[in-house]
Amino acid sequence: MNKLNELAPPSSTPLVDSIKKLRTLLSCFLLASVAYTASAQGNPVAEVWKDPSCGCCEDWVHHMEEAGFKVKIHNDGNEEARKKLLVPVKYGSCHTAKIGNYVVEGHVPAADIKRMLKEKPTARGLTAPGMPIGSPGMDGPAFAGQKAAYDVLLIKNDGSTAVYQSYR
């Protein structure tokens, strides 16, 4: 038995240790690149401008986070953001978001935003004008299950709109 042990290569030499370290390093690199690729293919960050005391805006932000979006909040109102992102005043709401290359105005459902990001329409973005009861963020206990019919509109590059999704 001792002769067999003498013939076996040593389990730890500088070369073997270097190979083990290299294998560990490559494994870590592979895992990190897979994680990065998965996050890069996910939902982009939603940058949201809202009033700090608006509860329905907070509820919409929570809805977006539950749908997998990372949200960066600016609690200094949304008027300037709405102007900068070219949302016509008549389609305004209580919060404005920039998601990827698109603007999202108001209580637009996350499913519609994901659809827009997948379809990539040539447009400015989406809006749910006003504050429709029953839309995400306007569907809390205070509304006692009430739902109003509303349309999510696609804001075209020329400022006109088209119905993107109807809720009845």
C-alpha cells in the first residue's frame, strides 16, 4: 500500500494550488456574467417623479416593484419632468416615469409597460390620464373595490394618442 501512495501525485503542490485557484476564479466569473446577463435582460429602472405626500403614487411604485421593476424616486413633483419628457398637459397625472427610452404618465399597469418594452413602438410612451379608480395605485382599500373604465393611451411622437389598452 505504501508503494501505491508514493506513486500517487501529491494533492497539494504550487501548480495544483494554482489550478484550483484558477478554476475557482473562472467559476466566479462565469456566475457573475450569467447574473449580469440576466439582470441586463430584465426590466429597466423606472425613474419616477412624484409628490412626496401622494399615497396613490407610492402604491403605484409598489405595484411596479412587485412586477419586477427597480424604481428610483424623485419626491419633488412631476411638472418639470412631464414638460421635459413632452407629455401633453391634457394627458397628465400625479406622477411621471421614465423607463428605458419611454415616458409613462400616471397609473399605467405594469403589464402594459412590459408589453410596450417588448413591442418597442415608435412613440413617446404611455399614459393613463387623470387618476382612474381601479388602476394600479388607485385600487387600495379606500376605494372599496370600485373600478372605473379607463384607457391606457400610447403617446405618439407627434403628441397625438391612440388607445393602447382598454379596461372596462
